Amino acid sequence: MIRWQLIAKGFCMGMADLVPGVSGGTMAFILGIYEKLLAAIRSFDTVWLKACLKLDFKVAIQRPHFNFIIPLLSGLFLAVWFFTHVISLPELIRDYPEHVYGLFFGLILASIYVLMQELKGFNTGDAVTLVIGTIGGLIIVNLVPVETPNAAWFIFLSGMIAISAMILPGISGSFLLLLLKKYSTIITAVGELNLSVIIPFLLGCVFGLVTFSRFLGWLLSTFYQRTLLVIKGILLASLWLLWPYQERLFETIAGKERVVGTTPVLPAITEPSLIAVIGLTITGLVVVLVIHRLANKD
């Protein structure tokens, strides 16, 4: 894969991570690099760790998939910088939520269609698996924030859960941190360089990334169709959060308003933004279908 293509795909993943309810894993699936992403994460294994401890720099440098990881991360961080300093995506979401969510609704809708093409037949068991994935996703996206401890072990657990969600298509890691009432804790700790919170959180992220990526990789290699159906069900459930017209419940967290609850509503026919939102939804659909076709040519 050409390096500029990986940078562009990393850019799309970074943009997705900035939208509440969308994960970088979702975009990786849309772009056709999800299994490569999991393999790249798994390349940081015990062989690599032993090489680092033995100061075997040749193995330590050659073992991980740096040719994939570096351009992908470059694009991801470029997107985070661009959509926070040049064009503020958080401000666009605040000022034009229907338009932004309309675009992403189209993106996810098309990605579900793309996943349908990956299935080899569809039987009763597959239908049950899809329903289970959808119900599980709906339960998660409709949870309400709960009070949780601030102990180091729970901060570690929160990091593990958040990073696992970020690589699982359909669920946003930041959304789960909001549910765990740890979003503010982590953001504040980063701002204040509070290592007593940052260190256990990062350790949890590393542990979650290492273990969950391997678990997902095993599921995809052993139960490919069923795993795909569960992921598709979670994506279907995420449409609940991404429906452009919502009654959203906000809470001020770390000095900023964050969405902590949402209920989809039908727009009025006379809604001024309706035509633009429909246009952006169609745009999202077309973009994914074009990207998927191009990705299959790699």
C-alpha cells in the first residue's frame, strides 16, 4: 500500500475519533485496513519485548509493522491537529450537529452495506448473531453515566475498556469513559500532568490494546462470519447515536459541554436543515462506496 494512502486513511481515522459515537476502528473497517491494524498492534509481541530488553535493535526495529504504523499514525495525528486548530470539528458539531451527524450517519450506513458483501450466505444462526450484536450495542449506547471509584485499579480498568472500544468498530472509547464518569478525570489529569492518574490509565490502555487486539484477531480467524455479524450489529446500534436529529442531554465536564444522553426524534418536513442533511447523508454513502472500491484495488 502506498504510504500517502495510509496517511490519508489515518487522517480519516483521526477525524472519526473526534466525533462522539464514532471510533477509529469503525473507520478502519470502512477503509479495509482493520485486520492489518490488528496485525500491526499484535506485532509488538513477546519476541519484540525480549529484543528490546536484550538491546537487539535490529529485531526491535524490524519486528513491528512500522511501515504500516508510522504513516497511519502520522495521518491520524494530522487529522486531530487539523480538526482542532484549522477547522474545529468540535465547534462544527456544536454549531451544526445535524449536518455533521448526517454525514457520519451516511458513512456508517454504507459501511454496514459493505460488510454485507463480506458475508458468505446468511442462515438462522447468522440472524440470531446479528440480533445479539445489535441488542448488545443498543444496551451500551443507552447506558447512563454511573458513579465509579477513583482508585488506581479502576483508572487502569477504564483505560483498558476505553482503548478496547476504540479498536472495536461501532463503539467510541470516549463515550464509554463518559459512562464510567472518568472522562473528566482523565482530561483533567492530562492537563495537570497528574501522573498518579495518567500512568495507570496508560498502562490500562497498553494492556487492553495488547490483549484485546489478539482476542479480536483470534475471533476473526476462527469465527470470521459470526464476528463480522456481531460487529455489524454494533454498527447498526451506533446509528441510534448518529441519527442527525436528537434530543441531547448535555453535562459540563472538564469545563466543556459533553453529550451524556441522546434520544432520536423525527424532523419536521419544514425543518430548514433537512435538505442539507439528506445531501450530506448521501455524500457519506457515496464516499464509503468509492473508498471501498478503491481499497479493494490495493
